[in-house]
Amino acid sequence: MPRAVVTGGAGFLGSHLCEELLRRGWAVVAVDNLLTGSLDNIQALRAHDGFEFVEHDVTEEVNVDGPIDAVLHFASPASPRDYLEYPIKTLKVGSLGTHNTLGLAKRVGARYLLASTSEIYGDPLVHPQREDYWGNVNPVGPRGVYDEAKRFAEAMAMAYHRAHGLDVKIVRIFNTYGERLRHHDGRVVSNFLVQALDDKPLTIYGDGSQTRSFCFVDDEVRGILGLLESDWVGPMNIGNPNEFTVLELAENVLELTGAGSEIVFEPLPVDDPKVRRPDISLAEKVLGWHPEVNLREGLRRTYDWYRRERERGRV
Ligand SMILES: NC(=O)c1ccc[n+]([C@@H]2O[C@H](COP(=O)([O-])OP(=O)(O)OC[C@H]3O[C@@H](n4cnc5c(N)ncnc54)[C@H](O)[C@@H]3O)[C@@H](O)[C@H]2O)c1
């Protein structure tokens, strides 16, 4: 049975990855310090024989006993609210955490998959973004802590490939949403759905004309594991290329939920990107991957989850 270490395994994406790896017959060790993750996310997995949870901060040395076939480094604050609250921890998990997990993969001869982000393209001057675009990032702005940590992490991972021959894959994840996206983490989909659930006004930052592309978590995880199992080395975009304005997203949420909320506009945060859409031709060519869940269906499944969480008193 192949065995994977997933850092950030108690987070939103990490927990879905652990679940899908187990379903595909892997044994999984989830490593997480619970900074922004939660044991609730992995509660159902803990009964599984092939699943282990280790509470650990990966900015400290990472050691896991036994054979390991793959290290997936997903630990990092990810929502703007979180990385602005934890700027130094974000820089440390992207730098020291990446170094430590690369060291683990090298010691045990495992393949390595780094969770990177569309944020490495910054406020892009090229649209849509292809993997060979180098980005437009403000290194000293408030968001620089996240963008530059991920850019450093990519550079470090490629250095381990070039210097040590490590099998390195880098997934550049574009906005992903779905069940277990925390209701209060400030990302636009969770904001709108929970505001609609409460019949509160939907808050748009800016005039709502900025565009985003939203990928449902099942599609994202399928793409990530396709990349893990492929021979590809280096970065690959995995995200949904269907682009919507934030205003269109708000209108979709209102229509789907039937909420009577109005839409209110607030000032745009510093360095908020105006457009964001992946060019996924590489993933289509190498993995035969493309998203299958449309926005309507994904929003409905996520909204149903928030409703169930509300009934359990967790939202
Ligand atoms: N969700 C998205 O749309 C998205 C987009 C781009 C990139 N990503 C990347 O995917 C990864 C997971 O993001 P997410 O949305 O699941 O966020 P999340 O906050 O739900 O999960 C991150 C997890 O990492 C853990 N963590 C943070 N610092 C740690 C440390 N030092 N040691 C051990 N664990 C630590 C947290 O406790 C949490 O469980 C991140 O690397 C993020 O940058 C996510």
C-alpha cells in the first residue's frame, strides 16, 4: 500500500486530499499544527486503519517513521484574512516548512508535491495566466507575505530537483471552494454563502467588476492527484477557467439561495488582483484533466453543507 504524508492535512484542501488518497488505497499521515485547520475536518477519517494524525509544526524538523512514497506540502495559512493575521508564520511555513518537508522527501526517496497558488502571478499583466508567466507581485505590500513565501517555496522545490534529482511537482491552485471551507475565513464564496444563509447584505469589495474563477474542491483534488501520479516535473495550473465577475457570483448566490439580501459595496483591499483565470492547457494535455462541476452545482453543494453545519451549531 503506498503511503503519503500530507502537511496541512486538517485544513480545507488537505482533509479532502487525505480522504481521496485513502479512498484510492493509500495510507496517509496527516501533519498539522491546527493553526487554521480543525480536527472536525478529519474526524471521519480517524476511524480509518490507514490514517494517522500527527500534531506538529512543520517549521520544526519533520520526521515520520516508516516508508513514504509521497510528501504533499499543503500547510500554510491560505485565506487573506489568515495570512494577514499570521504574516511571519506564513513566511516561515513557506520557507522553513518547505525546506523541512523537502528534506523529509529526500531522506526517504519520496516524490514531492508543493501546494502553490495563483497568487504567485500577483496582479497579472497577462491574462489568462500560463505557467511560463513570471507574475507581477508587490514583495513589500501586505499580501507579499503569502505570495513571496510561495514563490520562495517553488524556487526551493526546483532547487531540490536540480541539485538532488528529487521528483518535484508544483500545483498552482486557483480559488477553490466547497464543503469544509471555513465560514468565517473571509474568502468571497464563504462570505456570500454565509451572508445569504443569514439573510444579511452580501459585501462586495470594490465595484464587483474584478473577475475570479472558482474551482469546486472535488475537481481540484482530482487534478492534484492526477499531477501527483504523473511524470510531470515543475509547476502546473489546476483551476477552473470559467471566469465570473464578483458581482455575477453574488447574483448567482442570491438566485440559488433565494435570500432576500441586498448587495453592498466596500473599498477594495490593497493589491487585490483585478483579474484571475488559469490557462489549463498544460493540465489538459499532460493529465487529460479539466473541471467537471459547474458553479451552480458547486455553490449548491457548498451551501447545503453550510446549512447542515448551521443545524449542528457549527456555523
Ligand atoms: N483553498 C484555495 O483556494 C487555495 C488556493 C491556492 C493555494 N492554496 C494552498 O493550499 C494549501 C491549503 O489551503 P487551504 O485552503 O486548505 O487552507 P487551510 O487554512 O484550510 O489549511 C491549511 C492547513 O495548514 C495548517 N498549518 C499552517 N501552518 C502550519 C505549520 N507551520 N505546521 C503544520 N500545519 C500548519 C493549518 O492548521 C491548516 O490545517 C495552502 O498551502 C494554500 O496556500 C489553497
